Amino acid sequence: MASLKFNNVYIKDAFSIAGPLESEGQIHKYDITLDDYYYKEKTFLDAEIKMQRVVIENLLYRNKMNKKIDLLVGGELSNQLTITSFSAKNFEIPFLGMYSACATFAESLIIASNFIESNMIKNSIVITSSHNLNAERQFRFPIEYGAPRANTTTFTATGAVGTILSNEKSKIKLESATIGSVVDFDQYDATHMGAVMTPAAIQVLIKHLNDLARTTDYYDVILTGDLGSIGVDIFQECLKKYHNIKIKNHLDAGCEIFVPSQEIYSGASGPVTLPLVLFNKILKNKKYQKILIIATGSLHSKDTTNQKKTIPSIAHAVSLEVNP
């Protein structure tokens, strides 16, 4: 049951907020860009809650769907999904909180799509976010510490993205998905997410291709989540060495947000990274009509890292078809 086909699930709309550094990077046309990390709130936590709330409000208002959303699905990186829960309390919408680290967005898409495909609901909002100054202090070090960083380190992106999934036909169809399984290749380095998550990305890609009898050439682009520049090299090298796949149509969202002059180490990370690139770059490029997204997540916490445990990972794949 790892791979699923969908017949009546479509993306109706999406809305994005990007942080200060993200808006200075490669992508310049987000719906809202922030001038500061506080977003006119007292704390960074409140800023991320507000980002999610504003995204949902805009989706509801722009599509006139205040009473037509049957389910809200999503999550982020905070303990106990505090941010998404506090955001969800502003809306009287049934809510399912999801955690799959940086793979949360794809997992949420899959869950919501199954509700729509089974005709249990008609419309759902999928939401995710990350905030550099919230996530870095939880998974690495508070920025204020000024801790040295390895060049393999990725930098948590700041932003929020929401999308409306519907059974109403649109130009973007959610065609299929492959649910990943947890992979542990005895990686210990929490500063090298590319090495941690690459095995999961490869596993779900091979499973997806085998289940649906496809090759990588079937897709116009394969977009991984946040392997970063060094992780991309490992990903491509391992695909070629162990699976005889030379992938030519691969982009990594972590490499597509910032520019080299910003000196953001190996690239962007966080659950918002992939949807920021998907909705503000990939889906706006008419040459991409068959799209495979592979969201990658590192399943560690500060407790497991401090106890010197290995770092498991997971990846989920979702196939999109664009009707130009």
C-alpha cells in the first residue's frame, strides 16, 4: 500500500509568506514578505503562529470558502505542534496535526488527499511553516550563541505555506503518492542533514518508480525537499552507484531559495522549504507539467542527539500533473 493513485484531488489555490532572508534570495514573488522576524509580535513563537493564521485567512477570503473547508491538516517543527495548534484555534475547522519533520507538508498532502479521494470531504487546507529563530534553538543552537557551523549545515527557512485541496477540478491534479518508511543508516551528525535524509529520499523514489512502473524521465522535474548542496551530491552519486540511475531532472528546494552571496552554508531546510519553491517557482514554470516532489525529514530531537543515538529519516513522494 506504499503507493496510492488519486483520481479526484486537485490543488485549488496556495498562499505563501516568506521571511526577510528568503525574500532576498532566488525567488522574489511571494504573496507576503516579512521585514523582520517578529512580524509585529512580541515573540518569535507568536510570529510563526501569526504567519500560519494569515495564510489560512487569505486562502479562505480569496476563495470565499469560510464555511466550505472540511478539514485542516498540517504541522511544523515545534514541540507538540504548538504553533499549528495555536493557529488552528482561530478557525472552527476540524484539525489533524501532523509531524514528519521537514517531510510534514507531503505527509499532510497525502492524508488530506485520501479524505477527498474517499469522498469523505470535499475541501481541505494543508498548512506548514518554519521559523529560523524558533527551530534553530530547538534542533541546533540559539542564534544568539554565535556557535560555529559546519559547511554541511543547512539553515532553517522562515515562512508559511498553505494550499487548498479540493475535489473540484483545476489545472493542478494530485495524481499519486508514495508513503515512505523510516530509514536509519547509522548517521549521528545533526549538522549534516543531507547525509541523514538521502537514504530515505532514495528509498521512496525507487519505491515510487517501481510501484508505478515509471522511470525518472517520466517527470519533467523531481524536486527533493532540503538535502542541501552537499546532500544533492550524495543523492545523485548513490542513485548512480547503487541503482544505475543518472538523474538529469533533479532540483533540491534547499538549494533554490538562497543565493551564494548570502553564505547560507549548504542551503535551506525546514518543512516550509519545499512548498515555498514548489508554489513560487516550479508551478509557475510552464515547462514543468509532470512534477514529483520528495519531502525529506530528519526524525531526531535534541534529546536523542544528546544521548548519542542515531538519526532516522523519512521521505514521502507526491506526483502532480499540470494541465497548461
